[in-house]
Amino acid sequence: MSAFAKQAAADDIIDHPRVASYAFAFDIDGVLVRGPETLSHGVEAIKYLDGENPYNIKVPYIFVTNGGGKHESVRAQDLSKRLQTEITCNQIVQGHTPMKELAGTYKNVLVVGGIGNTCRHVAKDYGFENVFTPHDIMRWDPSVTPYYEMSEEDLGYCECDEDVDFSKTPIDAIMVFADSRNWAADQQIILELLMSKGGYMGTISDTFEDGPPIYFAHSDFVWATNYRLVRYGMGALQVSIAALFKEHTGKELNVIRFGKPQRTTFKFAEKVLDSWRKDILEDHIEEMTSCADSTTFTSDIFSSPDDSKYKSVFPSSDSETDDRESEDDENIDGLTIQSLNKLRLAEGNTAGSPDTTAATAAAVAAVEGATSTPTAGSVTGTKPRTLSCPDDLPPPSTVYFVGDTPESDIRFANSHDESWFSILVNTGVYQSETTPKYKPKKQCDNVFEAVKFAVEREHQKELEEWNKNAIDPQAY
């Protein structure tokens, strides 16, 4: 009988500890929280992905929100408390997060929005050299905003030197990080700069094409709060500024947008997700190798079933190299790293067979990046040699994106990559009795239902693959 004969009885569940080859990305407001309220379904959903599920699987996830106005680390701390798990800033993509890549491009930036100086400090942390706010400009010349008188609190937010002259210090870029707290004053200053000569206050361009570029962290027209109706957001401010600019100049305003559904944010989110998946896998490999023994060592490594680069190759024992290569090429070629998740060493009738246990251990290690092949001795009481995570992980087989806004979330997930699977929930902006402008691939009442649907869907796919490639331990 072949050493890789398929087992007669198929499994109906896979429930050993492992890390999923798929992943999740979540919007936050309207999905996991609603204003100050934490949705109970959100807490349940995250616990489920962290491994508290019937399949004992951990699923990597990140958060992609158009919200902002605070540092990613602060957002992570808040989510950790509200969702009752550890969230890190490496899992957070806010509307303004991709703007950090512009820090080397502009010297003097005007940052708009948010509470107090929070966004100023975020921009400085991103690496921008000189960060100004509308408060700085209003202190420089209060007549810039004739209908607004600065309070002592406002003056306390002015951190730049008092001798900065904005008629001589150009603004190189305008960056709307978060929702404006003072539409009238902020619009007055933004529009003057957009129509200026080279970003100098008090000047006006002959062509209206000499002003600084303007960036918006997102374009959400409305957003959900704990109020019963949606509220106007940054997208509405953007529409207002563009309309005023056109009314004054007769020209369309050129706006650079981040946030969902923009492709720039999608590509940035992909990089964040790839990095986080690798972090999760490295932690899992470290955990499984540190506690591995002759009966519990398992492989849990990301793979895409159709990615031949990550297919496993079983090294044969000295006595049957030729036979194994000739008899079982078909079975070996069909086995991916994901299929190896259930392999265990030295179980049942294999306990006294060092050659076969060594071969199985080697199969577990056979992924690009494994440092060495375990020997027979390594599975009879000592730990296998250290495995390491591959530098170039295959992409996730599927990314489930859960959101509450068809115009941003669902459009975002549907527009850029077929492997992203959009799920619309009814706990935020979208009203279930209406027809969404952008159709999701799945619609659920809440985020927990969305997570359970996706995990069950992936488990059925994993189970089918496992049973197709299952190995009969009696064959050794």
C-alpha cells in the first residue's frame, strides 16, 4: 500500500489549532461600535476570530475606517477596551493614515479638523516638519475670519511661533485630517489658500491654479452616530468647498482623496494586512514550536491552495525514495501547506517508526523560510528545529470586508480585487428596507452573523480540501 494512501473515512470537522489562510477587514463605526455605544455583536465577532469558535482557528483581521482625528495607537487602545481584546496600532488604517507617506514631500502643511491640537500632533508624529492649523492663522490675523472671535482656549491651541507671518510663510499643502469643528472659519482659510499665489495668505492667483494641493482623509458625505439620523461628514465639507471654489473661479477644484473607496487606501490597507498576517503567523509558529512534543507538533502556515510555490514536498526515507516519488507524485503535488495543518507526529502506529515520523516532520517544515529539516530524533522527545515565517507569504485566499455604507465600504471591497468579499451589515448607515447603491456579495443583520457566515464558508472549503488530500496514518 502507498505510504500516502487516502483514508477511508472523511472528517466532518477540522478543529486543531491553526491560523487561517483568509482574513478580515472591518469598518468600525456602524459595524463594531455606534458612536459611544459598543455593539455587543462586535465583541462576539472579535472573540470568534481570536479562536473562540468550534474550529479552533485564529483569523487575522485589521480595521479600515474613514474615521480619524487621533493617532492609530489611541484608536487601538480604545478598541482594545471596547472589544475586550488586544488591538495594536499595526492593525489600524484610518482615513489619514496613508498621508504619513507624504511627510517627505511637503515642508509646511496646514492640518484641518479634529479636536484641539490632536491632528497637529498626529501629523508631527507622521514626520511632517512644520505643521500649522487654522488657529495659528487666525491668531496671526483675526480679521481672516470676521465672524469668529478666538477664545482663550483657542489661543491655547496655537503652538507655532507668534512671529510666523503667513503672508511670507507659504503653505505647501492642505490636509483635512478629520471633520472640521468650525466649518465657516476653516472654509474661509482653505478657500483663500486654494486661490492664492503659491500658498501665501493675502494673495490671489490670476489663474486660480497656483495654490497648494488639498488632501481629504475621506469623502464620507454622512456618517452614523448615536443620534437617530445620520450626520454630515467630511465629504459634505468637501462638496461645500468645491462648490464655493467653482462659484468664485468658474473652475473645478482638484481634490486628492484618501479613505474608502479610494484605491490609494486599498493598496495601503493591503500592505498593512500583509504585515499583520506575518506577525500573527510568526507568533503562532513561535508558540507551537515552544510547546511542541512528540504528539502535538502541528503545522499552521498560510497558503493559497492554487499557489504552487507553497506546495509541500515530502522528503522520503532512505529505503523507499524511488518508489515514493513514482507512486505518489499526484498526492504530493496536491498537498499545500494548508493541507498539512492536521498532521501530527508519532501518533498511533507511527510511534515506533522514526523514518516516517522524520518524513512527516520534514513535510511540516517544508515551506520556504524553514531553517532546517527535523531529524528522527527531534520527534522522539526533543523539540523540532526552529521554523521561521517566509518573507513572501502568499496573499490571503479571501479578504472579507464588513461595512455599513454601500457608497464607501461595499464599493471599496468590490472595486479593487476579486479576492475581497464584501459584506453589508444593517447596524449603521445602511437601512435594510432600501436597495443599496453598490450591491454586496452578502448581507447580514450584524457583524457577528457576518463573521460566522464567512468562517463556516471557509471551513467547508478547508474540509473539502483536507478530505481530498487526507493521509491514512495506518499506511506508514
